[in-house]
Amino acid sequence: MATLEELTDRIRRAAASEAGPAGLVSSIKLDLKGEGVIHIDGAAVTNDDLPADLVVTVALKDLAALGKGELDPTRAMMTGRLRLSDMGLAMRLQPTIQSLFSKAA
């Protein structure tokens, strides 16, 4: 399993490749349940605990499983392994988020 630093770097590279008109237009904070935070705002990716349009709360191991397609996002939400601060925004950002996570896995 990747460390917080490794995952942050992978997401940073993925976010840089998603930058542009069709890229991420809302900020996302990954709250890794006490294992750290990854804040994504366009191509800027940090471990700063900043406000974000969407907060995704998920354990680091579950985030890795989501990125690899080993954990179904719906099942993760239903079992409490994944929480979203704004379901509507998450649904609109889903293709971009999935792309970022799959590149980071």
C-alpha cells in the first residue's frame, strides 16, 4: 500500500494531466481518517487541511482499493467506508474523480 506521500505525488501527477478546460473545476479534500489529508484544487495538490467544495472521507487502504477498482464506490458508501460532503457535486465530478483515482492507484 502506498504511503500518504506516494499517493499525494501520484494524485499530483494525475491532476496535472487533467488540467485544462475539461479538468477539475472544484476543489476536493480527501480526509484519510487520521492518516492525513490530500487537498486537490485544479493542478495544485497538497497535504494542507484546507476548505474544499467536496470532502471525501475514506481510509487510505479503501482509497487505494477504489482506485484499483477493487472496491465499489456505492458499496463503500452504503457500508460507511466512504462519506461525501455533497452527493450532488460528487456525482457531477465522478468521471474526473474516477480518472484521478485510477491514475493514482
